[in-house]
Amino acid sequence: MDDLHFLDGFIVGVKIYEHNGDLLTLFDELKDIHINVVIASKKLNENPDFCRLAKKNQIKRFLLFPTFYSPEFLEQNPSHYAIQKNGNIAKTEWVEFVCPSRLDFRKLKIEQLKKWVQKYQPDGVSIDFIRHFIFWEKVYPNTSPESLPNTCFCDNCMKTFQELIDGQIPAKSPNEYYKWIMKYKKKEWIRWKSELITSMVKEMVEEIKKINPSILINIHVVPWQQKDFNQALKVVVGQDLKELAQIADFLSPMTYAHMIKQKPSWIASVVNDIYNTTKSKVIPSIQVSRCYLEDEISNNYFRKYIKESSKNPSYGFIFWSWERLSFDQKKLIKILIDH
């Protein structure tokens, strides 16, 4: 396939959350379909045999690190939930978010990451849930921007933001705060939200670079283009890709086309939008099996996902996930890459 430009450095990755089978067989299968990067959970990174076999097979091992998604912490510290504009806590189904302005939590996560990097010695860190609250996995193309949640309107955030703008906001509820801010201080709000995310990445990377100066950094990106939903990538999510690209080696949009009802060609359009915005190395993550929706992903669509995700200027692609890859899909990957 002409679009598969497997040049030096092109990444063929996969996310692996758990594996209960034989590890030798796992790595034989990974090598067979030309996987050269694994983004693995803490559970796998703490397995010395998994780490040893990754190194032996020359597969780069990234530690998957969730940031503001922390249901275990929130169960013990419910006061740290981010607060939506409607006054509800930042929780929808399994998605639960800590307020990104909480200094104690930020310090806790940075120390946790330092400890894991020191202990597991990964080649890279893949930073996940590094954003404000949004259940983007169920945001479809026809969604109205105003229906999207916006956070955080907790007392800590409102106090900090009012200090930033040097003025009192005439509001008593999250919705009143939201309306006033959107009318009078929208630019300041967007800048502040984005800085909460960017600064967290900077602090994490600075600390782990002290442990390993050559460690690679990948950032998971919500798969929205700059213009989507009235610039919701900044307004809602708080991911300023230009700033994040200055810190990370790779930006990885979670382009799960099937999940959010997009055509395969949409994947390439997201990659192009990010590259044109940042000139960074973009590695889309692609979905391999159904999630949230009833219909399955056909092999024909899976082939198209690979084709679209590997078009220039893509720097590779990452399968989500190994546990979901079928035998037929593995055969198809091998055929496409071998030829």
C-alpha cells in the first residue's frame, strides 16, 4: 500500500493494559506484526519479564500515566471533584475528574510519576487524561457546543480566577459564573484553563527528565480539530497544542472514528490539523473494535483506518488496544506492512 511510508522512525504502536498469557508468545506476536512501541499500564511495567522482553525485542516501552482521571483518589477526597457549569461534579459514567487547580493533587501526581519512572525505567511516558473534564467518547459531530460541559467552577478555581483578573465576579452559582465569564472574560478563562494543563505537563516532564534526560514524552489529545465545536479543544478541554508540542516528543490524538461516528478520512484530517497547528510529530491512535455503539468494525473499515492514519504527515499509528485486536486484524496488519 503506497500510503504506508515505513521509513526510519515510523511508529507502529499498541496500547496494552493487561496480559495474562505467556509473555514470550506475546512478544513473538508483537514482532510478527512489526510493533515497535508498546504503551503499557503500570501493572505491565512493574513486571520485570515484560520489561526485559521489550528491551530484548527492541520495542520501546512507554508507561501509561493517567493524570486528572482518578476515581480512587476522588472516592477518598470527593471535595476535589471538578465542578461543571451546571453545578454537578465532573462525573459521567466511568469518567471522573479531579479539579486541575488543586495543588495538593498536582504534587501527588508528580511524585507518583517520578516514583514510577525511577522504579520501572521506561523508554517513555504516555500522558493520558491531561485535560479538563469531558466525556468526548460520546460527543458526536452534530453536538451543539453549548451542550458541552465546562469546568471547573469549584470554590478554589473561582477564587484563583478572580485573583487573576483582579476583580469580583457578580455570581453565586457555577452557571452564573460561567455566563459572566463567557461574556466578559472568555479569553482570560481559556488562557487560564490551558495554562493549568500546560504547566502540569511542564512540571511532570521537568521532574522526570532529571531522572532520565532522554525519556520520550507522548501526550494523549482529544481528537477535535481547532475549529470544532466553537474551538472546544481550548474552551472546554484546555489543550493548547502549540504549547504542548513544545514540551512533548509526540502528540497522539485518540482518533477513534467508529466510536464518535466519523468516516475513516476524518482521521487524516485530524492529523493534518494538528500538524499544521504545531509542526510536531503526530501519532494517531486508532480503534480496532466496537465501543459504546452496537455495530462492529469491518475488516474493510479497519484497513481504511490504517491507511488514513498512516498518510503524511503522520509519524505512525497506535492500535487501541492489543486486548481488542482480532486474529484477522493481526493478519491484515502483517500483510499491509509486509507489502
